[in-house]
Amino acid sequence: MRKTLLKTSLAVACSAMAATSIAESFVTIGTGGQTGVYYVVGQSVCRLVNRDTATTGIKCNNPSTGGSVDNLNAIAAGERQMGTVQSDSEFRAYRGLGEFEGKKIEKLRTMFSIYPEAFTVVARADTGVKTFDDLKGKRVNIGNPGSGTRTTMEALMKEKGWTTADFAVAAELKPAEMASALCDNNLDVIAYTVGNPSGAIKEAAASCASTLVTVSGPEVDKLLADNSYFAKVTIPGGTYDGSPNDTDTLGVMALLVTSSDVPDEAVYQVTKAVFDNFERFQKLHPAFENSTPEKMVTEGISAPLAEGSKKYFMEKGWIK
Ligand code: GLU
């Protein structure tokens, strides 16, 4: 009797293992710093995907990374399967422009766009900095290498005819280090291309007297006119302490992307996990509140849709 039971349970265990090992696959979603919103996207998507691991075999994880450019490079190298990226970074990566010159990622595919990101510039109140022009001569965090923030900052600097020599300090701190550097008076200004409200900016706004900086003027208008991936956005007054009025700035879209090397089935299942549970997804961060499936299948997308996402959207009738 005992022997039979043992045999049976072994057989069950073995067949379960075999079933899991055949279907099991890992999906790594590159995100950004832990005080940003990309990290919350990765966490939210993986949480939904991992609820279904028993049936899909897909295990999802969402490491903190350097941001958009880092995520795109990792997808190109096959080190990560998916990543959150700015729409302008996707545009240049797919076409081999700017920071991707000579490193065109033809296999780059879009899964969906998620929410707008604002180039969010914050200055210590005692600096008197009110607009982007006032940054000249100041101690500025220009963004860590590998971040999309850095490329947004560089695009604006180029338009202004500035180099890092135009700042008293051009720091390259990661998002998680920015707020304390600002509030310890080691920096005058920090910048972050991010969905709002973000943990990093909240921390700065709550820890010392600081205010959002307006990013507008002829150079910004030229960037908007020359590049379809940039849009004018407003950070509503009251989003952060110390900034009761609306702040105009430059914006992009945050996207989830992958590569055509990643199996369609994995991309389909990840897409399905998000949109089958869309209300739950939306509740996971205020930046996702205004996202709708209709906008997410079109807005800010400049590389082809991934086959797996396309299949899901067609089933839903969201695309033809
Ligand atoms: N857009 C930023 C970047 O690409 C990251 C924003 C975030 O982590 O939420 O570097």
C-alpha cells in the first residue's frame, strides 16, 4: 500500500515537473530606478503575469536598471526580453539615430504604450531658478548614462547651444540619489523624464523647499516642431509640494517594448495579463489612471507592434 502511494506520488511529481519544464520560460523586464515609475510598471506587469505562471509557465522579473537606453541595449543583446522605454528612445533605436548611430535595433518591437512622461525639472527654491534658461551656471543633475532623462536633457542642451561646461556642475546621479543631493545643497537643479507623480520628485518636494521649473520657449517649440515624438505636457498644479501652479514642459510616452527574437507566445501572455486585468493594472500607479487600451495601441509608437501583442489586440478588435 505504502509502496503504491509513494510510486503514485512520485509519478505525479515527475509528470508535474515535466509539464512545467517544457513550458517554463523566464521574462525579464528592464525598468529604471526604484524611485521612478518604470520600476512600478515592471512590478505591476510581473505581478499580473506571475499570477498565471501555473498555466502559462512564464515567470516574470523586473530588475532596476539605468533606464531607456540601457533597456534597449539589453534587449538588443538578448540579455533582457522586454523593457520600459521612452518613445523618443524607441524612435532613434529603431532607426539607428543619435545615441543608436551604428547600433540600429531592427528587431525592436512595441508591445504597447502606457502613459505620458514629463521632463520634470526641479530647482531648490533659494536658487530663484524658474525657467530652463536659468539653468545656465547652476549645479545640475543631467541624468545617469543609459537613462532616457539624459537624452532628453542633451536634446535640450543641443537646441540651446549649451555643453556641460555651461553648468557649474554637471552631475550624473541616478534617480534614487537625486533628491538627497538637491536637499543637501550639493545641487541646484535635478531633472527626470518621468510619469507623475514619481517617488523621486515627491521626495525632493517633501524634503526641502523646491519648485518645478518651466521648460518652454523658442528652442522647445523647435524641438516639438522637428520631432513628432515630443509633445507639450503640463504637470498639474498641486502634483508636488511647493508647485501650486501648472508647469509647462516637454513630454514623451512611456512604452513597453521587446524584440522579434522573443517568442510570440510569451509576448502574447504578458500582453494578455495586463489587458485582461486592466482595471487592476490601472490602480497600481496614478500615472496609469488616464491610460486606455485605445490610446495604448497607438500613442507614441514608432517601431512595429510585436506579433504577440498584435494577436491579442486583434482578438479584442482594438486594431485591424
Ligand atoms: N524615462 C526615464 C528613463 O528612461 C525613466 C523613468 C522612470 O524610471 O520612471 O531614464
